[in-house]
Amino acid sequence: MDRRFELDTQGNIEYACVVMEQISEKERERNRLRQQANYWRERHGRAAKRAGHWKEKAENLERVVGEQKREIRELTDQVEKQTARIAWLEQQVFGRKSEGTAECVKEGTEEGKRGPARRRGGSRKRGKQPGAKGYGRRKHPELPTEEVIHELPESKRICPKCGKPFADFPGTEDSEEIDYEERVFRRVHRRKRYRRTCQCERVPGIVAAPAPPKLIPKGKLSIGLWVHLLLAKYLDQQPLHRTLGRLALNGVGLSQGTITGGLRRIGELIQPLYVLILERSRNAHHWHMDETRWKVFAEWLDKKGHGWWLWIVKTKDTCVYLLDPGRSGEVPKKFLGENAEGVISADRYSAYKTLLSALIRIAYCWAHVRRDFLRIRDGYRKLHDWGTAWVDRIDGLFHRNARRLGARADPAAFSVEDQALRAEMDAIAQVRDRELADETLHPAARKALASLENHWEGLRIFVDHPEIPMDNNRAERGLRNPVIGRKNYYGSGSVWSGMFTVMMFTLLQTLLLNDINPKDFLQAYFEACAENGGRVPENLDAFLPWKSSGEEPRAA
């Protein structure tokens, strides 16, 4: 019993030792694995840290790349826009100055003559065609005639062989030339004096003939010379110092002060006509408006700089110019007044849009819309065909409207052309809407079409009112002459001279609009002022341009 117990105990001890050894081995294995786990955990932490670092770096690079891509897109857009602008400016400087193409409509309408209306087909140039029969030299029987007799010298009036003299032969061989002579002279008025032969005291002892009437009392310049100075400055747009220099070449030196003082007096005589022309223009129902820069080299209230604005308001028989320091809508609004009613033909400048109301509508200029697509056509290579298609659509619209206007004498033909025009307008609107719905449309093209859509109501006015032109060329042409003056003499030296300038522009251009010779008109008007003691004539009706033309006053 005791022996078995001892054997069992010894076996248990050995077993326990084996188990303990196994446990120790497992603990060593566990410690080794724990060390490896710590090692790999540390490696994982470093790897995770590196991964976070590279992930952050990748995100930063991705952000930088995104910003650079955005900058590249912006720069590409800017380059594209600037390239388009350069192409447009080159066209403005070196290209055709007229917006018309080689083909023009010949229906005899305003659009057909001057607007961008086109005839599809043919390339006939303007003017006399090569090979066509000429008209011959024009005679001028209305000009004063001065005859000059030319004779053979004495030495050539004999036969060179026998020496016998030539005899006179009836008639002459005639030729003529048109000559010009700029002549400045001094006119002396000698007023005869008379002595009474009676003893009556009702008259003085010596009576002289009355003094001739003068435009400016006691002034030394004649009406003819003042007319010459005014036309040279405000019609021919020559600087005043250049005209005075020409007079000096002819032996007449005039001081600037003398001319300035005389212009101030003449301004008082022109102002009543200017006011009446303004009133005539305000009472119209259709106005063409535009504006351009003008310099006034004088201080004016709190205005900074010398940049003023010259506005034009043109109607059927008046051409009014306004000078204002600003370019806001208050200028045309103040001119028209609160009760004005009608249609304004203008470009898309926001100042005119402030006049929109139940009484005033704006007929936007199709020529300006056409320029949008011309800029795209000439500036964006990939949009050239797209822009060309739109320019052709607008040209076709001008052409169709010109045909409609040419058919006004025939109601049936007019109705056919009118329906065709309306169908063409609807087709343009459908193309516009379809292209605007395209999400891939180029931003420049979308901008042009969005403007077309936003101004569509004003662009359609000519459809229902054939008397309203499609463009605003009348106002733009009315600014050409003053712009020449701006280039030649830069503007006005003072506020009063600026106001006198717009009065003269208004009077002269209104005279031309009514087919009146400005020189003859000014001569007659100033003579009437001189007869009235250098003051405005009592009755100005005879000098209103729309009446002075010999016609009945025309409806505005």
C-alpha cells in the first residue's frame, strides 16, 4: 500500500514537472509572440502614420492640382476671350468700317441703303460699274460766270511761210473750269451826308444816311464772316485756331478774344431756336438715342475729371444734342419729361431701360445684336461656323424686312412679306431656345443667346410697327460729325462753350435733316437779327427748319 502510494506520488510529480515545463514553454512562446505583436504593432503604427502622411500629402496634391486645373481653365477662358477681343479690335482698326457686306438690298428703304440688310447672291459693287456709259461732264449754269478772252500773240497771227496776217473769224472755241477763290476784304460803308437848305428846325443841320444793320452792334466782323467761322467750326469740325490761321494767311489777323466775345453774343441769338427744336423733338413719338464721350475742360460742381457725355436725340425732322456731366438714365428721362409716349430706338445700354414704362417702349438695335455674333465668329475659331450661321440668320431678317418695306405700296404683296417675316422671327426664336437648352453650349454663345432672349420683346417691335427701323443707325450716324470735332479739337474749353456747341450742332444737323442749306439759313437769320438791332427776330416761325424748307410742318 505504501509502495503503491509512493509510486503514484512520484508519477504525479513527474507529470506535474512535465506540465510545468510545458507551461513554461507556452509562457515563453506567449512572451515571444507578445514581443512580436508589439513589434508588428509598432510597425503598423509607423506604417499607419506614414499612410496618413502620404494620404494627407496626396490630398494636398490633389487640391493643388484641382486649383491649378481651375486656374488653367480660367486662364484658357481669359486667353480665349482676349483672343476674341483682339480679333474684334483688329477688325475695327483694319477691317471694313461698314457693317454691310458686298451685297446690299436695293428696295430703296433705309435698311436697304445703309443697314446690314443683305441680298443673298451676286457681288455687285457700289457705284458706277466698269464699262458702263458715263453721264458726261456736269454743267453748272447756276454759278457766276467770268469770261476770259484769250488771243494769239502778235507774232503768231501771221502765216509762218508767207508772212500774211490772220483775219478774225466769227465765234470762239470755248472751254470752262470751276475755280475757287478765298477772298477776305474790307468793306467800307460811306454814308452820304445832306445839308438842309431851309431854316426849319425839325431836322438837324446835317443828315446822314442810316448805318447798315449789324449782327453785333459796333462789331467789326460781317455776317458773312461769322457764318464762315461757325460753319468751319461746327459743321466742318475744324479747330478755331486753324480757321483763324487761314484768315491770317489772307492778311487778316483776328484775336481769340474778339471771336470768343462774338460767339457769346451769337449764342443768345441761337438759343431761342434751340429751345424750339427741343420742344419739337419732345412732342414726337419716336426717338433715336445714343451717346458718346465729350471733354469739357472746366471745373463743374463736385465732378472729378473732364469727361462729359454728348447725347443725341433724333426724330423725323429734328436732331437734338444734349451735353451732360453724367451718363445716367436721368438725362433722357429729363429731356422727354413725364408725359412722353412713344418708342425709343436705342442700344442695350441700361440707362435707356430705366425709361421703360406703360408709355415708353425700347426698340433695341438689331445691328448691335449682330455684332455679338460677329465677335464670336471672328474671335472663337471653334465657334466660327456657329457665329456665321447666326449672322446669316440676322442678315436674312434685315433682307426680309427690307422686302416688306419695299412692298408697302401693294397691300397684298405687303401681307405676304409680312407673314414671311413673322415666320422667320419665330424660326429664330425656336433655334435660340433649342440651343440655350443644350448644357454643352459654349459660355460665349450662351451669353449672346441669353441677351437675345432677354431683349426679345424690344427686338420684335419693328415687326408690328414697320415704321420703326430695325437698327439705330440714324443716331449713330448723327454722332459721326461731332466725333470728328472731338478728335480735332478735343472738346470744349468751358461749360458755356460746350452748351453753345450743342446748340450749333443741333441747329446745323436739323437744317441738313430738312434739306436746308446751313449757309443760306444762317445768313438769312443773322440778317433778320441785324435788322432787329442785333436781337432775336419777333417772329421765329419763318426760321423753324421744318417750316423753312418750304414744306408744311411734318408730323413728328
